[in-house]
Amino acid sequence: MFAEQVTAEYFVKTEGRGRTVDEWKPRPEQPDNHWLDCLVGSAVAASMQGALLFGTDLPTTPRRERVSFRELQRKKRS
């Protein structure tokens, strides 16, 4: 029963307003998803309290500085 309810929804990638999100939809043959709701709610509560999954606490790679196209052209001409 737990496995059926945890797999009662699936996601579809949706794009709009310059971003991509996962839109979750219920499966017609599995109307109950109470265990999935509880599992997601518990994960959100743990995240709000500062809990991290193993491996997700690694430092992120630094972002590159933006360079304008004009600056690239100037450098190439010099």
C-alpha cells in the first residue's frame, strides 16, 4: 500500500516565464496519495529545520563572472 501511494503521482516538465518546473499530476488508476503527501511534508519540515541529505552539503562551484560581448570584441581588436 505504501509503494502504491508513493507512486500515485508523476511529473511533467513544464516551461513558462523563463523557468522550468516539474508539474505533478495524479495517476488515474491510483486515487490515494496520503502517504506521498506525508512523506513530502516531512521532507519540507526537515529542510526548514536545516537537515541535509548526505552529499548535498558540498560547496557549490563558483559562478563565472559575466563578460559582455563588447568587452570580448575590444580584447580581440587590441
